[in-house]
Amino acid sequence: MIQRKYLHYLASRISGPGQRPRCATVFGAPFYCDDPLGVASLQRVYCDSHHLKDYLPNRPVVVDVGANIGQFAFFARQYLEAARVISVEPLPESHQMLLRNTPVPGDSLCCAVTDREGSVTIHVAQETTQLSSYVQQPDCVYRACHTVAARTLDGIAAELGVGEVDLLKIDTEGSEFDVLRSAPELLRRSKFVLVEMSVFRNCSGDLFQVGAFLKERGFELVALSPCRQRRPRDLDGLFRRL
């Protein structure tokens, strides 16, 4: 299984980003990807996030900010058996693939989430679209950029009629603090927040700022991803409303 995965990855790297989308069947459901790390990242989501089932209620409502091609959204529907998944992805090419992996297209938006309405420039990472962001990293090589619409998360939630949220997941490669600051109302209605927190990388707010921000708004840290690196780029933190 592991050998097949890496052979699949090497073939993808040789053929380049312009290849036709591939379809893998995972737990009886199709998953489409054209990113070399698409299937591997879906596997990683299952490995890293299966513990969420111990915290969340049955049929949770999930908001996924930084959805990429729908890896976490797929996990939320198949494993967490989510009643609804709202996905937000700013990169147009990733959003097109996200739509193929989304049974409810109206719950999938193509825009960036920031603390003010307007527009931002998304820098597309050469290695994988998962590293794309409007916060540039000095150690990342970018192959293109797109100017995209920027919206607040509260504005999106109001437009889509999002009420109580069981899990707010944020993974935006360095701009997570901007996302949190854009959602004062939605945070009041969110039971859990799963957020990627920056450590040694450029960001809108590091793990100390994110942790303090959520603590001030009535959340406590209940789980933190382990890290054996001396200088980790980021850590995933799960926060629960008290």
C-alpha cells in the first residue's frame, strides 16, 4: 500500500501539474485530485484528525476554511458523517477540483477569508497547491499568483445561513489569525475550533496570539498536534468552547 502510494506520487511529479484529474475510490466514494499530494494528503487528514470523533456530536456542522481540493471536507462527510460542510477555498484551480468533490456546490465558495472585505493576491506554491497563501514564505517557491476576492467569515456565514457550528477548521498557510478576527459572531456560535497555528514561519499571528485570542473568547485548548522538529512551521490546535 505504501509502495503504491509513493509510486503514484513519483508518476504524478514526472507528468506535471497539467495532467487530467484522477479519481480514487475511498470508502466507496469518489475523490478527485490533480495535485501530486492529493491522495496522500487525504490519508494524512484521516491519520491526524480521527480523534475529532471523540469530541464532536453526531452529524456535526463543519466549516472548512482553506479547503484546498476538499480533503478535510471529504473526511468530514465520510468519517465524521457531517450533516453539512461549508468549504471556502481561494485558489481558482483548487476550487474547481473542490467542486468535483462536493455534493452541495452551493456550500463551496471561491474566495479568501480575511479580516476585511476587498481582494488579496494568492501566491501559488510550485510544490503543491496546499502551500499556497497570500502570506509568502521565504523558503517556498511560487509559480504563479492570482488576485481573488477577500471576504469576512461572518459575511460568508450570514450569506449561507450558517447557524450553530460544531467544528470550525482553519488551515490557510499563515493567515489563520486574520480568519479568526473576521468571525466574531461565528465564533460565538462555534463549539470547537481546529486551527493551524504558525510557529517558525511568516504569519498574520503566531500560536501565542491565536491561543490568547481564543482564550479571551471563552475557548480552551484540548489537543495539540505532536511535533519532533526543532523548528516546526506550524502546529494544529483543537480548542473547545467552555
